[in-house]
Amino acid sequence: MGQSARKTLRTVVGQGIVFALATVLLLLSFIPIFLMLILSLKANVQIYNDFWALPRPLMFQNYRIAVDMLIPNMVNTLIVVPVATFFVVLLASVSGYVFARLEFPGKKGLFLIILALLMIPGVLTLTPLYRLVQDLHIMNTWWALILPWVAGGQVFGILICRTYITGLPAALFESARIDGANELTSFIRIALPLSKPILATLTIMSLIGQYNDFIWPLMAIDSNSRQVITVAIRVFQSATGNVDIGSMVAGFVFATLPLLLLFMAGSRLYIEGVTSGAIKG
């Protein structure tokens, strides 16, 4: 066997090993999802008697119970989270454009201060944020969720938007200025259309982060009628306890579906933004 053939064989074997390991890891990562789906279709008797067995019969009524209990909270989530995400993306894109294309005194120092905020753990801000929301008299309202989410999403949003817009060709903006376009026109007509991948990335990340937030909604919202679904599932769990595990897990599946559909719809732009805009210098 020649040297070239041996090299090709080693390459094929190495790629085969990598593919096999990746397949095993992929299957392992899906085990919790498969288990969640199986448990959501089982009655308590089936779960306690044979945890790993397939459901017989299929208990689809678990989903009816879960949806009936959680649909108002899902509606709350699907209203509050998109509104907060819209303002996160809007303000972060404008601020990113300002830091990328405009010159003003203290620009670098202000940007460094914003970056420094990334080093502060979010849990340390819960107490002062709670007191601020109390002083504003917006506790137990959707504003208590929207305003902190919008403010909290600005730091990372400004960073990635500024990085992406900085990488856009400067000649485009210079040509627009020569043609008489002001900064607002350049932002709307040039920066925004060319920044769709990174804006999609920021949108998906903001939606996922706010949708999965548990601690802050638990602190800021007292009424279950205004509560989001992440906390409502905890209430649902404590209300059922060990009485109906299948319905509880069906609630988990129900709460997961919007994020799954979101990522399936925006995965192409999300990956494009991560692999291009996030690494531009």
C-alpha cells in the first residue's frame, strides 16, 4: 500500500470515528427530549410501574389538561416577550450604528463602560431592580417585565450590532452622504437591510432569553393571570404534585413548542449572523 493510500485510509478512519462520536453525542442529547415526550403520554400508573416502557395506551388527555391550565399564561408570554424583543433590537441597532459610524467626544470610554457591564452577574442586579420597579409603581404589571428585559438586553445587543455594522463597507455610507442622505436615512436604507443576519441572531437570542427567564417574573409578577408560562409551569407543578405527572410533563412540552418553531424558522439567519457578524472586527 502506497503512502498516499495509507494517508487516505487514515483520513477516512479518522472521519469515521469523528462521525460515530458525533452521532452518539447527538443521540445522547436527544434522550431527555424523547423521555419527556414518552412521559407526557403516560398515566401515573404506567410511570410508577415501568418508567422506561412505552406508553400503552397513549394518554393524549394529558395535553388537554396542560393546555387548558397554561393557555392564558402562554398568551401572556407571546405578548410580552415579542414586545420586549422588538425594543431590544430597535434600540440596540440604533446604538450599534451610533457607536460604529458616528464620532463624538467620549465615544470609546462610553463603549468600554457598556462592555464592563457584561462582567456584572445579572443576579446581583435583582435587588436594586426590584426596588426600582417598586418605586415606579409598576409591580405586578407587564411593564415590570418589559422595561427590565429591554434594558438588560442592550449591552450584548449594542456589542454585536456595533461589531457587525463596523464591518460593513464604509464606501456605502460615504456615497450616501455625498448623495445628501442624513444619518437616519443611512441607518434605515443601508445599515438595517445589510444587518439582517445579526438582527435575526439578536432577535432569536433575546426571545429565547426572555422566554426562559424564571427568577425575574417570579419576583415581579404576583398574579397568575398576568404571569408568564415559565413560572406558571411551577404553579402547575405544585398544584398537581405527584397526582398527575403526565399532565405536568405535557405542560413542559407545550411550553417548549414556541421556541422550537422559532428556531426552526430562523435558524438559517441565526447561524449566518453567528458565523459572520459576530466575528467581524
